[in-house]
Amino acid sequence: MAISERKKLILQTIVKEYIKTAQPVSSGVLVEKYKLNISPATARNEMMELENEGYIYQPHTSAGRLPTALAYDLYVRETIGEKKKKLSDSHRRLLDAAFKKDEASFKQVAKIIAELSDSAVFWAFHKNDLYYTGISNLFSQAEFRQVNLVCDVSAVIDRLEEIIDEVFNDLPSGRQVLIGPNNPFGHFLSTVVLKYKNNNQTGVFGILGPMRMDYEKNLSLVDYLEEKL
């Protein structure tokens, strides 16, 4: 569904603010904090329309709104698109120091990426050889402090090997972002995933986090990996 440039700007700002704060975003925050050149009344009206169109929703009785999977999908496609954010020099040096062409060093790289992304990381070196790390990062996210969601995340981790077996052959080569309902690793999660071939061996690498993940940073980490492999 096409939306106006003004609505797109408001939606991008809501997504960015929520990724940073994990707090519902109000029209006042948009206008005051981000100095958008619109009145609070216009912001409220546009947010009402975005809500009707399924891009944001109101949690409980909060005055603010949260992005839906549809909003994150648009954000990734429109805001980030093909523009690649470069990995910072310090992060590149850290990963370069660990990166060698063997499985032990790949595991060390996975640990570093889990720390930098504040997410869980899995790496299927081939279909039946899975390594994962950073699970505690998932449980530390604001979204997953509720008991029922802890159980949901745990169920995904328990089934990780099974899910990868199911999707391994069907995943296209290269990197992609799987969000919410389109994410086989959990409809309440997002995954930045890379399928690659290295020394005639096909592998799958993924950063697994909440839909509120920092997509730009995580894409830059996966792009680094793709370049090295």
C-alpha cells in the first residue's frame, strides 16, 4: 500500500524512536524531539491514519503507538533499501582479529557479533552442524521480560535446529531480512539471515532479535560477514 511522503517520514521516525527507547511513541515526542515541520494536530491525524492502515497500534491505554511488522518491513525496504551502512572501524578491527578460515574462529566471530548486535546469533556451518550463542541477549530485551514471551522465545531456541533443517534448502543465497509473520524463526522476532557458499560448503548465518532490532547495524554486520566469506 502506497503512503504519502509525510506519513512515511512520521512512520520512519516512530520506528527509529522505538528502536532506541522501547517506549510507545506519542505525537508530542515526534513534533518536539524530532522537530518535524508539522503541528501536533497534524501528527495525531496522520498517526490515526497510519493506525487504520495497520502500520502502528496503541498498546493498552498508552498515549503512544508502536510499529507493527508492516512498519518494520517498510522501514527496511524504504529507509535502508540498498544503502549499506558501513561497519565502524573499531568493530571491523575487532572482527578482523578473530576471523580465520576455520570453524573455531567462526564461533568466536559469532560471539562477537552477538555482543555487538545485542541479539542471539546462529550459524549452521552446513545443514547438520549448528552453533548458536547470545541467547541471554534475547531475554534481556524489554519485549521479552513477560513470562509468556520468555516461554515463546525458549520454544524457538529449542526448535532452532529443526527450523533450520526445514528452511535450509529453500532459503535464497545472499542476505535477507525476515520480519514477524514472514520469519520462520518466530512471528514475534526478526532475523537478518545470510546464506553463503564457502569452500564448496553451504552455510546459513543469522542474527535473531526482537522486531525492534537495530536493522542498520545488524545488516552492516551481516554484510561484513558476506564480504569475508
